[in-house]
Amino acid sequence: MKNLLDKVILVTGASSGIGEATAKLLAAHGATVVLGARRVGKLGQIVADIQNAGGVAEALALDVTQRAQLQAFADHALNRHGRIDAIINNAGVMPLSPLAALRVDEWDWMIDVNIRGVLHGIAAVLPAMRQQGFGHVVNIASIGAHAVSPTAAVYCATKYAVWAISEGLRQESSDIRVTTISPGVTESELAETITDAAGREEMKEFRKVAISASAIARAIHFAISQPADVDTSEIIMRPTASPY
């Protein structure tokens, strides 16, 4: 259970869902995890849980839309631990609504968190990874990166962007691994960001077959655990019962 011993791994959006499950699993396998999210109280409890289980974890307040905060987050890990083995760019929001609803502020929010947040994460760690000659960038996309559905046009567009950014970074990198994880419907708090009433009701039905966040965490662990010469470029995961 210690195959990630001594690896330093950053996790954004770590206060719940996939981020929380991933942090706990990677720490259980020996990684030092540095957690970032806006809800510092929740982060503190997760760090305590990890430490009580014998793991190594620390947390910092983090808003991924603020480039300076993500740079400080990465710099803290580098200064404290001397290396960054991987970053899990997991923070995301999903306020679904029909385009005709013109929720432009929500479109901007998705673009800021889902696209700029990933770019900020890459920018924060790439120079250090290049200098040390290794590293792994794991970006959480979505099944929405591969198929568009009503009310999800902007959300899917942001996840298509995550896929494209990941693929571009992979092609440009000979010493840094890049993995895109594209979950189907998964237990998380993403649905809580939906303000459109019809969209919230549709999502309740959609989520009846949701898989657990721990399932996605296991996929991330699988990708990170591969030998250095193996890059698991993409993993798509769906509930068995889901047609989407």
C-alpha cells in the first residue's frame, strides 16, 4: 500500500467529492498530499482524517481562478518538499442551464474555474517539473468532453477544452506525463451549483446511477502508479447502467 511513497502530489478542489477521495487514497498509498480548496474548514477535517490514518497531508486555501494563489500553492509544496511529482487539477463547477436562459455570469464562472483553473494549475507546476525532469499532470474532464447534451453546452465546452489542453501538453512533453480522466455521472457536489430549476430536477434523475467518487480516485491512482515510461493518456469511466 506504499507504492507512492515519497511522492508529492497536489490536489485542487480537494474539499469534497473526487478531490477528497483522491487525496485520501493517494495518502493511504504513501504519497504526501497537498490539498487546496476554498473551504478551509472542510480541508482541515480531511487533513486530520488522513493524519489520523497515518498519512501525510497539509492544506492551503485556494481559489483556482486566481493565478497567483495557485502559484503560491505550488511554490509552497516545492519549497517545503523539494519536488512536485504530480498535480490533480480537479476543481470544477457545473451550473447547467439552457443557453436561452442567458445565465452569462454562470458561463463566465465555468470558464474561469474549469478552463482557467486548469491552465493556472499547469502554469504553476510546469517550470518546476521541466527543471526536475519529471512530473505528472492529471486533469479531470468529464464524459461531457466527448458528448454534448441539452443544458450542458457551456459545461461540455469547458471540458472539451480540458481535453484539448491535456492533449496539447502531452504532445509537447517528453518527460512529463499527462492524463485526462473523464468521469460519467459521479457522486459529488457538482449538482449543487445548478441554479436552473429544470436542470436540477433532470440531474436528480440522471444521478440515480452515479458511481462513487472513490471509483474515480482509483483510476487516478492507477494512472499515477504506472512506471515512469508509461503515460496513461486518458481514462473514460461511466456507470455500467448509464447510456451516456
